[in-house]
Amino acid sequence: MLPLVPTHFAPVTAQQDVPRPRPDVTPVTPPAPSAGNAGVELERRPDEQALKDEYQRRRKRREQADGTLEGEALEELEEVEELGEGVQAAPRKGLWIDVEV
């Protein structure tokens, strides 16, 4: 059996450690705004909706320049998807494809 610890001995804990001296260097703080660079600021980016609208406008201009209408493009896409389903269902064994490079 261990000997009893006298009551006048206090256990050493983290709260009883000697406080560390603070450094002389002050912490870094953000610079205060000055009147000299008040006209200079970061660019403001347009919000998401404005970007989407601009993308749609450019797409419509390209489609009009190409001469393809959106409805025709959707019909062609549906035809390609239908053909793709038929090709995927076909067995691949023994299928030869000629590729020109």
C-alpha cells in the first residue's frame, strides 16, 4: 500500500503553471482603410443569374448564325438517342467497324 499524501501538498495542474510572458510584438491586425486608396476596390463579379442569361444570349446568337433552330437540334438529339439505344442493345461480338484516320 502506498503512503498517504499529506493534505498540505496540492496537486500540480495546468491552471497552476507559471504564466508565460507575453511577446513584445503586437499581433497583426487588418489595415485601416485610408482616404488615399478609396477609389481602388476589388472587381464585383456578376451574380449567377446574370452569367446564365449572358450564356443563353450568346447561345441563341450562335444558333442563329449557324442557321439551326433549337427545335431542330432537339429533334436530332432525340433521333441520336433512339439510335444509341438500338446500338447498345445489339450484341457486340463479331461487330466490325471501319475507321479511317
